[in-house]
Amino acid sequence: MFRYASNSLKKFCGNDLDFPFHNIDIQWLNKYEQWLRNKNCAEVTMSVYFRTLKTAYKKAIDAKCTLKSSYPLDEYRVSKFDISTQKRAISKEAIKRIMSVDLNKEKFYIQFGRDIFIFSYLCAGINFTDIANLKFCNLIDNKLVYIRKKTKKKISTPLSNEALQIIQKYSTGKTKPIDYVFSILNPTIHKTELQRYNRIHKVFGKVNYALKKVAQLTGVNVNLTTYVARHTFQSFSLQVSKLQEQDS
């Protein structure tokens, strides 16, 4: 969590975080917020970033690295961010049930839908369009490194063993860096932007339809979609950030 917040701050500050904490005042915080909004950063993500910054600042005060009198995050209300997307999140127990359910006798899209859902959750909530566009050149040193389609932001996240297993399941016969990881797109068929968009939209619908069956099989009583995986990751990240804040 600190890594994601740190990467965001580095980009905002031009890769230079070598400045005293007392430089962070209300004006600085408002500029950072506006910078995040200009990049279409989600409210829940901004909440995580600011709570992480709040925790780091308090730790700096405790370590006598800065003065408590310069602390600006009482006046600047982190609670103002709308985190209603948490309502779409599910519990860790539900995630475990979805991961462990045996779907070997189910149809392809039931298995594929579950795998895409879990892959999204394990990879920091990556959305379906970005999953569809992933190529093997995006797998670097056990990390997933890609440019997000919507925001053009570079994302780098570690690949867990479970995520690597999902990739391996769908990588048979693929060896080239330009090969798509999940074969949602076919470079010989989907050549134009419109063709790629239509294909992704079609498979997206099939995956979300299949996830309704997965929800039934696992007893997860929600409208299970790929968005739920994304918001569940964000919700857990926010919870961790709040706990860090309370412990500081």
C-alpha cells in the first residue's frame, strides 16, 4: 500500500521526494488532490493515498522528524472522499470460496470468468479492458507492468503465485512477447480499434454472465461481476490504510 502511494507522490513531485514534511500544507494537499482528479483517480484510491500520507506524517512526528504544529491533515479532511464503491466489495471468505471451488466439470466461460475475476483481484484490481490487452511483454520479472487504457497511467504490480498459475493455464503455445496473455483478442482478426472494442465488449458480457453461475456455485449472494473484484481489492486496501492510521 505504501508503495502505491509512494509511486503516486513521486510522479506528482517529479520523482523528487527529498523535501521536509513541513512543505506539505493545505495548498500542497489541494494541488495533489486536483492532480489526482485530473488523472481520473477513483475516490476510494485517493482516500487510500491520503490516509497513507497521513500515517507517514504521523510516524514522522513520532520519530521527531517534523513538528506536530506543522501537521496539516486535521484541517484537510480525508473523510471527504466518497468511498461508496465499498458497497460492491465482498468478504475475504467469499474470495476464498471463489478461488477454491472446483469448476473442472463446468463449461469454459464458467472457468474463464472465475479465473479472470481472481486475476483482477490478485493484480491490484486491474480492469477487464486492460486484462484483454495484456501481452507477454507486460510480464517483467514476476511483475505485471502495463499502461492503463483509461488513464494512460503506468501500472506495476507484483504477480503472486496464484496469478502466475492463471497465466500459465491460458498460455499454452504462446511464446512471443506480442502474444496476448488471455487470447481475448486475436491480432489476425481484431485489427482495428473498433474491432478490438467490440470483441472486448462481447467477451466482457460473457464473463459477467458466467460469474452469476460462479456466485450460485459458491453461495456468494451478490451480483458478481469483474467490477466486484476491483472494488474488493480497493476496499481491502482502504481497510489496511485505516488500520495503519489507527496504529500510528
